[in-house]
Amino acid sequence: MNKKKCTARVMGVVTDVRSRGLDFPDVITVSYTVNDIQYSVRETIKLKSEIIKLGFLPVGQRKTPVMGNTQIGTGVEISYDPDKPERAYITENKGIMNC
């Protein structure tokens, strides 16, 4: 998909979050409506790593979604192609770390 063509934006709602286990990234499904037609987009959730410190000493890391809250019912922004609204992606789900 050519993300450069996804110039329009709309708010969508998280309808499903599926955990695929510890070694695999979660998958998020978001529904959105354009011109009274409902669409959905499904992506793996991108993660960011945060260092856990005990005082000044790093003792580990935790991975959290780059989007923040990804619970069912949460509103998220969708970028879509105005010529083909079914071509879309979750705007804030940017990153390279999947698991």
C-alpha cells in the first residue's frame, strides 16, 4: 500500500485486540466510517522499549504500545486514501519493533 496516497483522516474505534502469545505481537482491528460506509483495518501493534531503573541503575526493559491505550472502544486516528477508503492504516501505529 502506498501510504503517501492516504491523505484523508478520520477517527476510528478499536473493535478487537488479539494476543498471539509472548513471542508474537498483538493484532489490533479498528473500524472507521467514510461516506456512510464502514471499513476496518487490522495491523500488528508496534511497540517501544522503556528502560526500567532502580534509582540510576537500569535493571530491565518493558515493551509498551507506541499508540498508548489499545483497549476495545478506544478512539484512534485512521489515515486513508480518499479515492479508495478501504486502503488505510492506523496513523499512530508507527515503529519497527513488533515483539
